[in-house]
Amino acid sequence: MTVRVLTGITTTGTPHLGNYVGAIRPAIVASREAGVESYFFLADYHALIKCDDPDRIERSRLEIAATWLAAGLDTQRVTFYRQSDVPEITELNWLLTCVTAKGQMNRAHAYKAAVDANGVNAEDPDAGITMGLYCYPILMAADILLFNAHRVPVGRDQVQHIEMARDVAQRFNHTFGKGRELFVLPQAEIEESVATLPGLDGRKMSKSYDNTVPLFDGGPKALKDAIARIVTDSRLPGEPKDPDSAHLVTIHDAFADAATREAFRADLRAGLGWGDAKQRVVKLIEYHVGPMRERYAQLVAHPEQIEEVLQAGAAKARAVATPFLTELRQAVGLRTMVAAPQAKAAKAQAVKADVPAFKQYREFDGQFYFKLTAADGTLLLQSQAFAEGREAGTWVKRFKTDGAAVLAEAPVSLAEGVARDMAEAALSALQAHEAELEASKAAKG
Ligand code: TRP
């Protein structure tokens, strides 16, 4: 069975080293696994909730897309798209909104935190809170459920949102599924081993702590400067160091193989100075990040290439989303009005196909004709030309009500190779069929 893995990246910032190690790299590695179908997207609608600076949104979309591509994302394998290029997401968002309990949204962490902050500041509880923030988890549920994702790799702060998505999915299935599981129930996935890279000060690397190491920004120099600022203890060169209490080592390890990790530890225990240790870390990270940075610069210089990749991704995503949304619209009752009559007409056609049929038509000579064909389409009778369509219609009507009896006086000829009794039999069958139709119409009133 294919496992569908989906995750969104909110496009508000510029990726730093912690984003790369904690999210981008593991996602790309996981996307190469056999039996996995990955959907990665730029959550630019979610970005609008957090940011009202259009230029920053634009810049961030470009940088994040370029980062993922530079980091080796294989867009042949993975469906990589922008949320805002898939209108089915916002359409599903509404369907889900209609089955989401308001009380549940009241309990969402991000919304509650905003209300609490207003309380602390003695503000109105709703001050500065948009409906976008309030309904944020529903849009996220739409992202996930539209593609029936099984697994959703996220940070710990997002786990509640995945649980809400499960809940909404369950309610929708129950209400509209008629015993069918319209939506897969998604599962949050937190990769404990790589979840967090420490920042300069040892706390989780995060923009909000202002302790980040840039990934590409500022080039090798910015990387070197940031690593130089990593906090260590005050042991001097020559003094033994404790590798297990140094977050410089954690950052080092994120880029090192087992042997390199061991060597680094041994050297620190043997007295390697922090300055030298940091130089090693810079070299190690640069070895991995340097080539990516070059690809990144090339991509950012050619946004049209990124645009093309994202458009292709959106087309791929919509090839899945469009038919599924049609099914969901059906399920909730948003159905096309012609579907039912069409089905009826098809049924009537099927019945008709079992009996002979008259067809009236006009030729290029401007004259009117009719003909009789057998159930299998064989031509039986052919009329002469009429100046008026009405005349042809009158004859057809008479044939339908009086059957073979009309044959003697009607201006028609037998088709080539057709015996008279064959035409008579067909006319009798048609007459009987018409009588039946009349009777059933009369019965319905
Ligand atoms: N809210 C997520 C975050 O801030 C981003 C996101 C949006 C997302 N839609 C998603 C993550 C769907 C996973 C699945 O990190």
C-alpha cells in the first residue's frame, strides 16, 4: 500500500539551519522511500494569517521554494505546490467549516494564546484576532484531507491541529459518508531524533529566540560568524571538555557521520580548543551546505524556473484534488441538476433502442423526410420528400397510432432488401410500444 505523506511550510520567513535539519532534510530523505507518495506545499494562505506584508510573503515563497529545490527535492517524485494554486483547498475549507464545532476552535492553542495575551494586557479578549487565526485549523484540515494523507510530519506545536483534522474528518465521514470513509484519518508524525537543533544559546533554534544560524543567507561568512557566536563554557585550549554538555556538538553531529562524531568528541576530551572546534564545525557544515547554496543562488536568480516547477506541481495536485472534490460535493448534496434527468433520458433511450424508431430530418435539398429503422438500426422504410416538415410529422404520427395499416396509403418505399412483412412486423411492434407508453402516461395522470 502507498503511504501518503503531506506537510505544509508557512511562507513567512527565510529558512535557517534549524529548519533544514529539523524539517527540510528529513522530509526529503523520507520522500525517497519506496511506497511513499509525498505532498509538500507552501502554505501561503496560512502565511496571510500571520503576515500582512505582501512583499515579505512574495519573497518568502520564493526563498522557501528555492531552498527545498536546492536541498535536493525531486519534484518528479514529490508533488510540490503552492496552497494558493489549488482552489479546491479553499472550497473544501468551507465544506469542513460547516461541520466544525465552534467550541473546538475555541480550544485551539494559537487562538487561546492570543486571547490570553489580550487578558494579560487588559485588552478586549478578541482584540487583534482575525477569523483567519480563529479558523486556521480548518484550513489546515482541508490541506490534509483533500489529499487523504496518512502521515503528517509536523513540529510538536502542530499536533493539536492534526488531531482536529482527524476529528473533522470523522464527523464528515459520519455525516456524509453513508458508511463510506470519504476521508482518511491523518496521523501526526514527529521525528524525535531530528526534531530540534539547538540555536546559538542552546535553546531550540528559532527565529522568535533570535538565536538562528542562517542556512544560505549571507554566504559562508555569515555561517562562520554565527557559529563563532555559539555559546560554550570557558574552558581554555588544552583543558578537557565535556562533549555531552556542549550544544556545539549537537550542531556538529547533525552534519557528521558516526566516525566523525566520535573523533570530534575524543578531540574535545583531549583538550581541543573551542575556537578550533568551531572552525571544524564551520568546515563541516560548509561542505554540505556550500553546493546547495550555489544551486539556491541560481534558482533565486531565475524565479521563472521555480514558477514553472510550482505550476507543474499544482497541476499534479489538482489532478487528484478536482475529481475528489467533485465526489465530496456530491456527498454533501451539491449536485448538478441535469444529472438525474440525464440518467432518466439514458434509460428511456435504452428502452427505445429495443424497438423500431421513426426519424424525421431535413436534407440539403431543403425538403423534409422521415424513415423507419429497426431496433438494430437497419433501414426499413424511406419516405418521399415533403415540402413541409408538418406533413412528414403527420404521417409518422399515424404510423405510431395505427401501425402497419397505414403502409398501404403512405408515400413510402421499402428499403432495399427489406421484405414487406418485416416492415409490417416492425410497425406493429412500434404501435404496441406507443400504446404502452400512452397507457403508462395516463396511469401517472
Ligand atoms: N501550520 C503549519 C505550521 O505552521 C503549516 C501547515 C499548514 C501545515 N497546513 C499544513 C502542516 C498541513 C502540515 C499539514 O507549521
